[in-house]
Amino acid sequence: MSASEIGTLFNSTRASFARITPIVWGPAGQALAFQLQLRPGEFVLDVCSGTGASAIPAAMGVGPTGRVHAIDLADDLLEEGRLVATDRALQNIDFVAADATTWEPPSSVPAAGYDVVSSAFGVFFLPDMDSAVRGLIRMLRPGGRIGVTAWRRGAFESLSTAFFDAVGVYRDNGGPGQRTPVGAVARQQAERLETPKQLADWLTGLGGHDVVVQELSNLAPATDEFCWEIVLGSGLRGPLAEFDPDTIAAIRAEFLGLLTERGVHTVNLGTLVGSATMY
């Protein structure tokens, strides 16, 4: 999937993405900003920012003398972030539609580099996670910090399995639902970060020290409305693009029926919050 196709996919999630933010993206973004111990006057690059779940608390942390550059491929999501930032009178954050793999720090960034690079649920969407993150680390000043959030093992498992099974019912070949290319690559990369040890080892392997990984438990009631909003407001939405509205409605009914049959009463949103100082 090209960068433009990824941007198109996530632009389509805008309304639902924003609605689930207080339960799904927001808590992790707040936790990440807190763990990074942001200080007034610091410069932050927030990657795969979406609607600003981690970028907005970062802007609050660095204060009016600091700056946050929030970048994402999906400008519609960034526009939601701009609206929130305006409502909160934040003038120290720039939402920019840009590819993290080709980002060049503007001249306003100190010559030594950013103080912090952060990404909430984003690094595993980069086409080559390790290479791309190493490129971002090179934009840090000596002693700068990196922070990421990742899904803890088991997160979304019951929900996503039921969804792909429901999609499979309506495939032409009747086979199991397949993830979109971006979803398949992202899942493979996310699986490398889904335990505290894996995430800590990954940060250490990138050259980090003083590595900290915290676990954030987050369970939400598996109501029909919320479960479908997660599908529409995340990368899970991708397979729906090939179906007409009537078939999508049938997939929704099949999906929610499977959740009921399988006794899924809660959605596991367990998260890992990792940070490190870079040499």
C-alpha cells in the first residue's frame, strides 16, 4: 500500500476515530506524554499523530515556549486535531500532512535536533519500522528521548478475529477475511512489540538506555455501537472498501452476532508505554 493509499484509508476513519478517542487513543496518549516527562521549552516530533492523542498532551507539557510538530499521512485526522488544539487555545502545535520517512525538520527546530520523538500506536504502520525509527532517532539531539505506545498481547484479539471471520462470509470465495496489505504488515511489526520484554529489547536495540516500559490496562464494554465504531475508526476498516453499503450492513450484523455467540463482553485495549533516552 502506498503512502497516499494509507492516507486515504485513515482519512475515511475520521468521524469514528474521533468518537472513540476518549476511550481508545486518548488514555494511551496521555500516559505517553506523562512518561516522557516533557519539560517547558522542549521541541517534540509526534509521528503518526492522527487526531493528536499524544501530540496535544505533549503541547500542553512543553508549554508556550516549546513546540510540537504533529505529522501524519491522513490530513482529515489532523484537521480534527487542529480543532481540538484551537478549542484548548494551544498555539504551540503544528499539524502537518507529511510522511514520517521523508520528514525534514523545519528551520525552527534547534540545530541540535528535537528533544523528543513520540508515536502513539504508529511506528508499526511505517513501511520498514526499524529503518524508519532509526531515521527519526537521528533527528534527536544527544540525550534526546523516544516514546511509543503499542498494543499489549491479546489486545483487540477477540474483536478483530470476529470481524475478519464476518468479512470472510461475504468474500466471493467464502474464505476467511484477509487483512489489507497495510494491516498485514502492521500486525507483523506490532507482534514484535507486544510484550514488555519485546518492547524494552527493541528500544535497547535502537541504542536506547534508561528504558522504561509500563503496562496500561484498559477494558471497555463490548456494546454493539462501540465495537462497530472501533472497526470504522481504525485500520480494521480497510476490507470494507470492497463492499457495497448493503453488504457492509450484513457484515456488521454477522460481526456483532459472532461477538454475542462467542461471549465477548469486553474489549481488551491493553497498552504498553515504552520510553528510552538515546545516546
